[in-house]
Amino acid sequence: AQTVTQSQPEMSVQEAETVTLSCTYDTSENNYYLFWYKQPPSRQMILVIRQEAYKQQNATENRFSVNFQKAAKSFSLKISDSQLGDTAMYFCAFGAENNAGNMLTFGGGTRLMVKP
Amino acid sequence: NAGVMQNPRHLVRRRGQEARLRCSPMKGHSHVYWYRQLPEEGLKFMVYLQKENIIDESGMPKERFSAEFPKEGPSILRIQQVVRGDSAAYFCASSPRTVDEKLFFGSGTQLSVL
């Protein structure tokens, strides 16, 4: 079984600054995917970024990037030039490639507040 | 192309009643997943269905909960004889294929049990 741990229940950052959200996971799988999802107050789950474990290059999507350390089983999310609209819950998630489907294991979430 | 549609958005039930939550996946998606989110927690996998088949129900309580995805119509998550502990947000997600396709989530149904 997989576990995903987000050790920061809450974070805050000033608008335009950079913030890093932490995520660690535990698995015996070798092939898997990692995700960061954003959940604003509307409750909609929005995919922020996705990383395949077999890729060494860290994924990047505009202002969002990850630091994927496979040996350390760490997958942190960096948000650059933070905007007020980034205020939300952020969930790290794990999906094993040899699952018979897209059953994801989610962390407990980090609540991010961007301050003006 | 409409996204994953869930209804109702909010559902209030008294203890002992039945709750029916509906999910219409994105067009062309034949894989449906149900997740439950308790207050201040992450989502927990419940059940994975393909058309007319339950593929994995390892996360779903054995009693009172059932799910279906018929050949025609939406997927239904059914909770019989609801209790206060069933109060949660229930999310549906769909994908066109397995594993390496990203999930598309609906906006969830908030179930409140009085």
C-alpha cells in the first residue's frame, strides 16, 4: 500500500513571492505517477502538474514546478510569482502504473494563503 | 465538451434515509472513479467502474454502500440508511483509459446527514 504525507497543514506567502509545498510518499512500486491538485473554495479539483517517475527531468507548468527526488521519495511543488488566485488547498497524489486503473492515493493537503 | 457532471451539488438526508449521487463522465470516457473527502482531509478512493462492471471496490465500505455504471445513463453511488459519519464530499472522476491518463474530476456532491 502507498502512503502520501504532506507535513505542512497551512502555509502563507506574500503576493509575487515564491513558496514551496512539501510532499513525501512511500511505495514499493518502481513505475508510478505523481500529481499536485489544487482545490479552491469552489471545491473543484484542478490538476496543477504531473510527473512520471521514470522521467528524471522535473515537470514544469508556467509558474508551477516540482522538485522530484525519487531516491528520497520526495515531490515538492514550487509556486513562483504567487498570485491571489493561488489561494487554495493543495493535494499531492500518487498513482501506481501497474494498477488496473487510476486509483490515486492523496495526501492530507496543505492550505495555502496568498496575502496581498 | 462538458466536463464531469455531478448532481446534486448538495444533498441533505436524515439518518436512516437513502442517498443517491449521480455522475455523468466526460464524453468518450468509459472509466469512472468515486472518491470521498471527509472535512479537512484528502480524497480517499472508494470504487472504480467501467461500463456495467465494478473493477475495484476495495475502498468502499462493505455495508450500505453500492455503486453502478449502467450501459446507459450516469454512474450512481448509493448509500443506504445513512449515518452522520457519511457526511462528506463525494467526488466522481473519469478517464478515457487506464493508468497514464489524467483524471477529470467533477465538482463533487456535499452530503450532509442530519
